[in-house]
Amino acid sequence: MRLFDGPLDLSWRHCATTSDFLADLFALRFQSSRNDYMEVRHSIGYLVNELIENAVKFRAPGEIVIEASMDSECFKLKVSNDVDGENASEFQSLLADITVGDPKDLLIQRIEANAANPDMTGSGLGLLTLMSDYGARLAWIFSPADESDRICLETYASIPISQTHN
């Protein structure tokens, strides 16, 4: 799926619409159990929305490419977009902070830090919530883009999907 930059500009409503669509699509196989369907739909929707919002918020002008798949055990997502060099450096610094240690402990620390400083942005709370509460496994690849001072950012995520009720 591709979200193109254009006259309407990419905005928050595109994030919600796209994540709802993908969550509905991938949760369909669980429709025989309302509980499973709702749980899977919610988890996929939250993951997709969080990663697309980050891409929209921090991207350099251009498209966002979303690739998704699911097998019997997990949902996988790849979100690709360009960022400028400064955003790439700031994000790499944030990742160095939030990927060492227990996600639950780091999440509590970040919530407390945000409470003390409400103006703080780019805190990593969404990513920590995905790791802590949804069991998400996340990875990032930063590589030079075609244009100078642009970095191609690929974000990879997977979350476990299982039928909890039969």
C-alpha cells in the first residue's frame, strides 16, 4: 500500500483510515469468534496506526510505503519513508535509549518524564507501549536515499497473533 504526498497532503486522518482498513482486512479470518476478531483487529490497528503516524510526523516530503502480511502466528509490517538527516539522527538517539532494558520499566520512566515535561515530543511512548503491552518486536534500517541529506527509514514490526478462545 502506498500513501502518496500530493495536493491533499498526508495527514492524521490517513493514518486512522489506513490502519482501520488493514486491521479489518487481516482480522477477517478471526470473525468466527467475536473476542478473537476484536483482539486481533485492535492489536493490528494500534500497531499500524502508531507506525504510520510516526512516518507522517517525521517524514521528509514523499510517499510512505506500507507492506503487511500475516501467518498463523504473527502479523508483520514494514513501513518505509524518507527522513531528513537531522530527524534520522534524533530518532537513532531515541532508539538507543528505548531499546536497552526492559520495555515495561522504560515505559514507566518515559511516562513519568512526560508528566514532568508535558511539552516533550518524540518520547518513544508509542514504540515502548507496542513492545511492552503488545509484545511487538521492532527493527529499523537507515540507509542513504537518492537525494542528499535524506535517509530511507525502514521500520519493521511483528506482533504475535493467536486464537485465544475456541
